[in-house]
Amino acid sequence: MKAFYELKKSELNPTMLQDEIGTKGYVLVRDLLRREAVDAALTDVTRVLSRAGWLQPERDPKERIPTLGVAYGDPDPRFKRVYQEVFNLEGLHRLPHELALQKVMKMLAGEQVLIHPKPIGRLIFPNCERLVTHAHQDYEFMGGDPELYTVWIPLHDCPIEIGPLRILEGSHRHGIQHHERENLHVPEIPEGTAAGDGWVGGHVNAGDVLIFHSLTVHAASPNLSDQMRLSMDCRFQDARRIVNPANLVFAGESGKSWEKTYADWTSAELKYYWKKLPLMLQPSKEELVLLAERAEPPAKRAKYVRMVSQLE
């Protein structure tokens, strides 16, 4: 597999960044984030995992050595409970707002950039094939405007054996690709069918960021180590492009809410920051209100009611 194409943060400019993403569908920027900010997030996450009994108590939690026989993933209720604690961590939500990353994403998406408020934490156990994330495009899950970008941030050094992401170079130029859904918890592109110029990969370290287009096909490499792989996905776009409101709220029946997420935060700086932007939602708030009244079956109406209440 060919190695990632890398850029140094010192040589970045809007033309170079846009050209590389336009050609390859991704770019790896080394040492963009402050290591102390990434390490602080790692400390917070591993503290949660250790408290849940996922990590060996006799080891330093930051070594990420799982307890023997423990390997959880979505949709296991035990995973969901711990994942929610991780999602609620203030330090995890702060990482996408690092000034160096914002500067780069403004070069790519435009000066008025929307940082999506729901980052995804990845808590990947080793040697567990059923939990490996297979080939897919993020647009399949995000909707809204395709001109949206994912930033993958490892919370620790990720050599190949720990399972960093790999990218199908040039795959974004082939548009929306077919995802198999039947009998799958998460839709994926069937193995060997994704169109692109070839897979690329390599080690990605704490402080590095892997940026790719919403139509770029990507997948996790298998975690063949004895450590958990902890990382996060963040999404960015031009705030003037359409936004899927589902990416701003919690539409399911889990009882999640921003009030619960923010309950233990020490600062109000990042609470509801996206509500200050004149976002173009699709469907709009007005359309969501109508859907809350008329959608069928009733469960859909309840979903839209929850969305409307959180957008107020």
C-alpha cells in the first residue's frame, strides 16, 4: 500500500491545500495540533475507560491495555453507556476548535467555517474483526452538502499495527458510491467494489490530522496490537452551505441532549456556538415543524418534535 502524501503545516496555503484535496481526496498534515491538547483529551478518555473497567487496573490507563475478555462496540448497551461519558467530555469537544486546525479548515472550506458540534469518538479494541470499520463515505451518514470535510485525529501515536485509517485515493471523484445495507448495523461499500486510484496509508501520530472529503472512501486498518486505538472524527464545512439539522441535535429515543452533554463543563464558551451562525438548514425549521405534525408513522413525528425542540 502506498504511503500517505504528507504536508507540513509551515508550507500550507489555500491553493496547495485545495489542489491536493481536489486531486487526491485527502491530505495528511503532520504536527498541526498541540501535543499537550491531544494528550489532555487522551487522559480524559482513558480515565473514563479505566473507571468502566475496560482497561487493566495494574497498567497506566494511557497505555490503553484492555482488560482480558473485554471488547465492546456499538450497538451493545454497555458500549453506549461508556461512549456517552466519552462524548460528554469537554476536552474532546475542544480539540476541533484548536486555532491551528481552524486556520487550516478555513483555507479549505472558507472563512465562515462551521465546526460540526457532534464529534465522533472511536474506541477500538484490538484483534476484534467484528468491530473494524469497513470502507464507506462519510456523506452516506452526514447528508447535507457534499462539500464537507472530515478531520481524523488520533489521541496517541498510531503505527500501522494499531489500525489507523486508510484512504482510497481519488475516490471522491467517483461521486456517491453504492453502500450495502442489508443485514448490516452500519452501511459499507462491499469489499473490492469501491472506485478509486488505490489505497494509501501509514502511521499517524498524536498531533497529526488526516483531512478528507465527504465522498472520499476510507476504512480502518485492523488493530493487530494489544492496545486500544482511541481517536476522533470531526466535521467541517462552509457555514453558508446547506446543513443537515440531524448533525446538530439528537433525534433518537436515547434521551441524549445538549443539556446533559454540557452538565459538567467548566466553561460556557463552546456551548451552542453553532446557534450564533445563520445556518441554512435542509429541511428548514419550518419544514421540520410541518413534519412534526404530519409525518408518518407517528415515530417519525416524535423524531421531528425532538429535533425542533433542540433547534429552538
